[in-house]
Amino acid sequence: MSDLRGDRTLILHGELDIATAPELVEMLERLRHFGHAVTLDLAEITFMDSTGLTTIMDAHTQAERNGWSFAVRRPSPAVTRVFDLAGVRRLLGE
């Protein structure tokens, strides 16, 4: 029997872009629906485009609006660069 309660840490690998972001969006929506606190571990992201950034920004906005617990940790250099270019590095919690 699985314990479906509690927080979730999603460890993402590879690219977070237009091809992969929809899967993350779906997973985040499901976890938010069931009230799970979510942390994204982004240490292994090798590439992120604006779609990946939008996905993370949307999740952050949902968290602020609805009191959902959402955090980003261990951003890779690729993630940090996109956040810096977008001027939203504060969302990385560093």
C-alpha cells in the first residue's frame, strides 16, 4: 500500500522546454489538486527555454494565490541563466 500523503520533490533531468514542459504542467496540476507541497530540484536541467520558465512562473503564481507550497531548489547553471535573463532570480530562493 502506498502512502499518498505528504510533500513531493520532483527531480528533473535533461531539457525543460516546449517538448517536455506540458508533462510537468500536468504533474504539477495533479499534485496541486491533491494538496501536495512540491519542490522542484533543477540541478540536472541541461537546457531550459521560455516554456520551462513560464511553467515554473505559473506554478509560483498559483502558490502565491492559493497558499500552495511550491519551491525551486538547486538550479543548474542553465536554469540560473534563464532566470537571470528574465530578471526573476529571486524565485530561485537563493
